[in-house]
Amino acid sequence: YISRKKEEILDALGEEVLILDPAYKIVYANKKFLESRGKSLNEVTGKYCYQVTHNLDKPCHMLDQACPLNEVVKGYPSLGVIHRHKGKEEEKIVEITASPLKDKKGGLIGIIELFRDITDREKEKRESEEKYRNLIEKSHDAIAILQDDQVKLANQKLTDLIGYTLEELKEIDFKERIAPECREMVVNRYVRRQRGEEVPDHYEFTILAKDGQRKDVEMRVTLIEYQGKVASYCFLQDITE
């Protein structure tokens, strides 16, 4: 499967790496993977992945978690998933990415699987969200944090204003909640602001509530860093009356 030079490259990676055949038997494991499990290469080679990663004697069928290996074997070009493992003391969160290894004719000859422990990253993410949530809930304004064209966080005053729950806001396209006559202006400023351009940060427009009501709002917006990426921090006041 791999030469000694390629083994050295995989051993130098910060992620755990497995190479499996199409039947899910382990062909190679890098040093990081072996050290994290206290195993030698001889101990894992030839065993099925589920025997080593999940201590099972038959294939795992997780109803709440996708197996990236299954999807790659079915023809998916590459797939990343997040698995949560509950230990005795704390939860471990692992990002798993699987990609196909093919021969010159395009036939599947193996799968390369990468494991990245993102427990600390997810913990920091939750702490960041909790910090902002505590802050925005104390505000007299309706507040939303927009990032990647999605509402990432909102306070109760915003959900009261627009009629959607936070979970619903995260799923809908926020642009569709802007009145048609205002949409181009608001979206244009949002996109340009995200790119770092100078645009007005205080203006009025009309939003469409879940029940169909039109509500005039005054918005002030600034850029912040949220969970490591730029985001728009929006303060809205209902000025309909």
C-alpha cells in the first residue's frame, strides 16, 4: 500500500491515521494512532477497524452517528463526521475523515481514515457561545450574530420580535426574512461588511415576522470575531409604532 517514505510522512502528521482495505481490515496505522491506543503495528494489522477503534467483535451500527467508511465504499468521494465518545469522566469528541484510495483504473483498493481530537476546540466553542449568550440576554435590544449567512446566536428579544425559535432561525435563510424592497440593500451591506469594506453600520429596514407581520426595525451592526471567524453582531430595535 505505502512505501517507507510515505510511512515517515504519515508518522509526522499530528492526526491519527489508519489505512484499511475495502473489507475494513487495517493495513497500516501511523505512530500517533498506535501511541494513543498503546498498541504496536503488529497488534492492529489485519484486524477490523471496529475491533480496534470500538472494541467490538462485529461491525458497529450506530443509529445516531454516520460511519464514513460505509459512505466511501458506496462511492462517496470523501466524508467527515464528528463522533462523541462518553467516557467515565468526560466526553471525547473526534472528527473523523475518510477518503478512498484508488488504483490507476479508478477501482477502490483501500480507505485512508484520519482521526482528529477536537474535544478542547468544541469545549472552547461552547464556552464562547455561553459567554455571548449570557451577554446578549441582558441587552434591551434584539440581538443576532450572523456568520456564513446563518444566524449563529440570538437572544430572546429577537425570537420574540420575529416569532421564530433560535433553532428555527439557524435553519432558515435570514435574507428571506427581510422585506423584498429592503433585501438588496441589507444583503449588499452585509456581504461588503464581511469582506472588510466600509459600509453604513446604522440604518432602518423592514423584516417579515413568522406570522407574516411587517416590522420596521432600526439596526446597528459591528464586526466581531466569533468562534475564530468574522461575524456580524447586530442590534435591532422595533420602531414599527
